[in-house]
Amino acid sequence: MPGIAKTQEGYAMTDTASAFGDDQLTRDLVEVIAKEGMVDLNGVTPETTLESLNIASVDYMMILAAIEEKFEVYVPMDESLAQVKDVGGLIAVLKDHIQKAKQG
């Protein structure tokens, strides 16, 4: 199943992470979510709920802060993020924010 594996050097994409998408932005987002959320994404699919991963609100804020720093964008805590229930939804919303910021 798709995921991130913790290695001695840090976190690395597993070869099955393509279930989330093959583009670099998606892979980067999955990596940040795994690292900052302290989540082993092996066996996680886009439909996996954030609740089932035990991502607490403080973890969620750390994920957002890391994404803002990595991609040099502001990610507002708006209704689109508040309604996210699963990993795929989170990635879709984050990709949308990043792509809009890069266009603007």
C-alpha cells in the first residue's frame, strides 16, 4: 500500500505511494504529512480518515506550518480545510492552495 517509510536518513517514499498520485507535488505533500503528523503511511490510502491516523489538532497545525514553509505559501485555515475528513481530501485542498498561490 502507499506510504512513507522511516529510514535512518529521515522519511522516504515507498514505491507504492503512487496511489496518492505520481506528481512531485503530491509526493512532497505526502512526505510532509507523514513527517509532521508522525504517521507511518504504509497501508494508508487517500480514503483513510485523518481521525483514524490520530492526527491531533496540534499535529494538523504542524503539518500546515511545514507546508507553508516548504512551499513558501500561506494556507488559510478556511472552510475547505475544516471540512477535510481523509488524507486524499487534505492533499487535494493543499494542492489547490499551493497551485493558486503559485499562479497569483
